[in-house]
Amino acid sequence: MITPYIQDPQDKFDYPFDWTTAIGDDTIQTSQFVADSGFTVESDEILDEGHTLVWLSGGTVDKRYAVTNHILTLGGREYSWTIYVLVKEQ
């Protein structure tokens, strides 16, 4: 099982995604983040050619949320990467 990230329900926290190994010299053209219902994508951005960032908040204590980043590159490649965030009181 994949070990999830842990976030307090009162936190607003950023999670970077490093796509450089997957895309090589290609460039991210579009990026979309989707989180399970009950977990909020506050904002997201493409940082540079190979990195994206999402800010997350909310959630219910002891619930695990999937957060997926789907990108499209200038070269026509499409990738998705899912992380899991466990909400815990800290």
C-alpha cells in the first residue's frame, strides 16, 4: 500500500509534483488537479517546464483522499499521477 501524505484538517498545504523524469525535455502545456469530494483544491499552477503545484485544504479526520494531477505536454504526451493525503489531527 502507498503511504499517504498526512495533513491536519485545519492546514492549507502545498504539494509539488516533479514531472521531469517522466517528460524529459518536453514541456507541460496544461495541468489539471482533481481531489476526492470533501477535499479542496485551493489553487494550482505550472511552476516551470517540468513541475506543477497544488494547494489543498479541508477534509474529514481519518479519511484518505486521492488527488490526481493530469498533464498534457507540448509534445502530445499525457500523464496522470495520484497522491493520497490522510487527514489527521496533529
